[in-house]
Amino acid sequence: MVGCDRADEISARVEALSQHVAAPCGCNAGGGPSPVPITTMPKLVVTEPGEAVKLDKAGYFVIVPLPDKGVIDVEHYAYDNTLLRVIEGSSARAIYAAIINGRWVTELSHAAYLGKELAKAEFSLRHGVKYVQDGA
């Protein structure tokens, strides 16, 4: 069944073959309870979202890798462009944990965007490539 990607066909074939299994040890492997049916999970095929990241009432972030210091600075601004705080860390994980713990992001799409951008910034820092923050 190489090349078959239809879960229902594969499941039916496994079910049929499981009825004919001969146990090499001589035990009664085939005489027990019915085989457990294989369940299939639905597959969701996604496309690029048509909408931009929803503006977060908590403000916006500017991500700045600082290779000379080996850190990433994240500036958090209010929408009137007032600098609220600077978060500095050496990893994306440390920074996004601080942002989430501080409750400085309120929209899931914004949190996902920040995670993506922080991962890019960390990669930039580790591998010496230029980082450009995507627009939200």
C-alpha cells in the first residue's frame, strides 16, 4: 500500500490482515478479543490567513537583536508611541515567557506573531544573519 494516503483504506487493510496473523510462539494470539479498531483523525488543510494580526490593546513590540551583547531587546510601546518597558533576554523563550507572565499581550494572534518573530531574532543572533521584523 506504498503511496496510499487514504486512512480508511489503510485501516481496512490492517483490519483484514490482523485476522490472519499467526503467532510465531505457538500461543493463541489470533483467538483473543477482536482487534482494536484504528481510528483516524481528520486532517485540516490550511492556507495563509487573509487577515493581519489583530491590534492588541496592550500595545506593540519592536524586536532588536544586539549581537555585540548576545541578547535580544524587545521594546514595548503604547499606541501613542510611549515606551512602556524594555525586555532583554538571550532566548526567545525567556522573552516570550516574560511577556506572557507580565500580561503584556492580550491577543492570541499577537502572541503567535511575537513567538515567530522572537524565534527569527534568536536565529539571527545565533547565526549572524540580518534580522528584519515583519509587519503585523
